[in-house]
Amino acid sequence: HPVTPNISLRTDVDAVVFLSKFGYLPQTDLASRELRNETQLRDAIRQMQRFAGIKETGELDEGTIALMKRRRCGMPDLIGSSERIKR
Amino acid sequence: YAIQGQKWSKNLLTWSINDWPEGANTSMIREQLAKAFHIWSEVSKLEFQEVQATDADIGISFFRGYHGDGYPFDGKGLVLAHAFFPGDGLGGDTHFDGEELWIRGQPSSDSEGVDLFSVAAHEFGHSLGLAHSSVIDSLMFPYYQPIGDDLRLPYDDAVGVQQLYGARKLPKWEPLPPGTIPTTQHTTTNLYETTTYVEDGSHLTPPPDDENLVPSTRPPRPLAPDACNSSIDALSIIRRELFIFKGKYFWRLNSKEMNNSDSSPPPPPLAIDRFWYNLPADLDRVDAVYVRPLDDKIVFFLGNRFWLFNANIPEPGYPRPLTDLGLPANLQHVDAALVWGHNGKTYLFTGQQYWRFDEVEGRVELDYPRSIIMWRGVPAGIDAALQWEDGKTYFFKDEYFWTFDDKRMKTDAQGPKLISSFWFGCS
């Protein structure tokens, strides 16, 4: 059943787009965001926080949103997802 | 550092600027890009040559918005550039967002702009085959961090590019400047001395007996194992590369290089904790490792616990006890883990026993353990097991390995062979 995540994604940064674009969520699911469950999103956020070396909260806190707004390279962060870009 | 998997098969790479930004200061751009290439060639065997041709290995373009490669730019801010990993066509090409204001150096407090050198140096790392690094001070860290005009490649990036293309030879011992009194801690201006470790492995030779030569700054001598005189703890193929673990170290070998009879000696091993974060700080060995066939995640066994990694990123919730896999509570460790291509099942070995593991259920199957005698010819207490890309199954113990015939269910009649000669190319 579709699950609407409780986690607030309504910020001025589209967190799901960010997490998908940079390899923390599968890109194929972009069209069905409501199917993501909260655990999946929190894990993705936590993984992104760990990679960037900031506190792992699993939340879209101030530091995480600030990081998502930082200028960066357009390539994904994870090895597996980076393989997708070459295709 | 993280290697994506593809690399150039030559050391001289050409580059050209194919599409310029509006109102470009062409000399500034060419100068900054050349400087960005230089920091990679300075520490590796690579050389770069600018050409006026559209078929250069690394084509450089400044584009706006949608530009036909499926990765549109987003205007000023956020995404600054992207690059393609080595290969034909788009491979190696680097695209900068043409809507950014590209400048030389850092903007002053009352001006804006993005330092082209900083961004280009990072993107060229991708063009050479490096993926993003989670080491914050590294150049391949994904978030833009202004770097000084005189940047030299950070250690993490230098080791990464040298792993792919080899290290440029640097003098390890330098003559004293005239009039200097010899000391044992003379510091040279060569910031890349650490890279000589990559070229020479653990075999840093003692200084020559010459009072006019003094040692330059170098890292502590690592107690790394010798590939040509060593057993192994564990091994697995992870994203097309062979990872072999021994003690606190691992080797990362490209299969094409392994199959090349002219290949150079094995590269030096790297410290496990420099790549696989979150394993115990006092780790002295990995017992077993395998890649889960369902999701390509990597399982490490250490003692009576196991860890799960996605690439080299640790998954939350680990380590977990072996009992979570249905293994007995008195089991203190796993000798080896094998995903057997013959039936796609995962097998866990310890001593004289083995279990078949159901990846879907997440538990070992009911009528196990069984005796290792079922694998005729394989000794008890193996160190590691692997299904290699030649389709054969290999078992490892001490300095030897056994080739297993999956159809006849017994080891090769030729008996065990030396690990060092086949897997590391030692003579």
C-alpha cells in the first residue's frame, strides 16, 4: 500500500530529487515518490549525511538542508549509482 | 578514494575545449584547465596534451541547461559541472555550467564567481576514473570547496590516481642544499613523498650510506604483508575488481591486469580502515567476505559478528551476531563465504562444516551444517573461497589454492598451487 512519509519533505530544497540525483535513492522511483516509506527516506538521508561527514540524524535538519543547497559536482556520490551515469 | 571501474588504456591523454562560455576569457580558461590537469599528472604516470581537435580524449564544453546528454544544468548555483568516466564517445568529457561566472582564483568579498581551477581539478578526477570520495579534505569530495592556487593533490586523490595509472617516480633521497648540516629529518619541498609508498609498497629501502644524502619526509613504514609470500584471509569480486584481504590490509586488483602476463608486480596493499569505514578500530583481520547476489551489498564476517556495506558505505544497524543468520550460538567465526555460480547459492564454511544460506529467507537452510567432505579434495579449515570470472571455484588455505570441478564435485587432479604465482603474478 502507498505510504505517505511522515518525514517532512516540504522544504525549499526538494530532498527526494537531491537524494535520487546523487545516488542515495533509486532514480527509477522518481515518478512514485509516495511509494517510498519513511525508513527508506531516513536511511537515504543518513547515508548522505555520513558521506558528507555531518551528524547522522536521518532528518532534514538545518545542517542537512544547508548541505543540499551547497554548490557541488553533478555526479552521484555512490560507486553503484555512478555507474548509471555512463549508460 | 573510490574507483569507478573504467580507466584509460594509455598514459598520454589529449584534451580540447569544444564549446566556450559567452564572453570567454580564452587564455584564462586554457591556463586554468591546463593547471588542473597538471595536478593529476604531477603525481601519476599520466601526461596531458591540449589539441585543437573535436576528437580529443577529454572534450571540454561550457553548456547551459539541457545540452543533450541527459544531465541538464540548473543555472547559477548548486550543480557546477559534471564529467564522464573514461571511455569512447562522451567518455572522459567534462561539462561546465555555462551560466556560472567562471573566474580565476577566489572571488573577493564584494564580487562573485566560481574558481574554474578548483572545479576543473575535481571533474578531471572523474575523467580519469575516480568517483566521489567521502574524505572531506580530498579533491574528489563532491561539494565545492575553494582550493588554493598552488594546490597539490591531497593524499587520498593521489593514491587513487596512482592505483589506476601508477606513480610518477620521485626522488626519495635528495642531495643536501650547499652548506646545510646533515640531519636525519631534513624536510624537502616534495610534498608527494607519501606517494612513493604506493610505488614501493612496504619495501622502503634504508638510506644509502652517503652523508651527502638525507632522508626526505616520509610516512611511517607500514607493516604490510608481502603478496608474494603470504596466505590470505578473505577475497571477493566487488564491482569487477578482486579484493583480497590479509591482516589489516587489502589488495585491489583489476582482472585485466591480472590476466596480462606482462603486468607489473602486484600493487602494495592498502589499509582496510582507509576504505571500509565503520569496521572495528582494532580490526586485525577479516574472516570472510562476499557480495550478496540479491542486492550487491557486501557482507563482512569478523569473529561472531557480521557487517553490511553498500559499496564502501556501512549500512545502519550493523554489526549483527552470526545467530541472526541462523548459525549456532557457539560458532566463533566463519572461515569463508562463497556464492557458488553452479546453483547461485551462498555457502558459509567453518572448520570441517559448511552451511547453505538462503538469501531470501536470510537464514541458513534447515538440514545444515554438513561435512566439508562433500567438497571432495577441499581441506578443512579453509581461509577463503571464490567463484572467479573464469567460472571456476577456488578454495584457499595457507599459501595454496585448490581449483574445484563443479561438475565432478572434486578438486583438480593437479593438486594445490601457490597463491602468489597465480593470483599476484609473483615469479
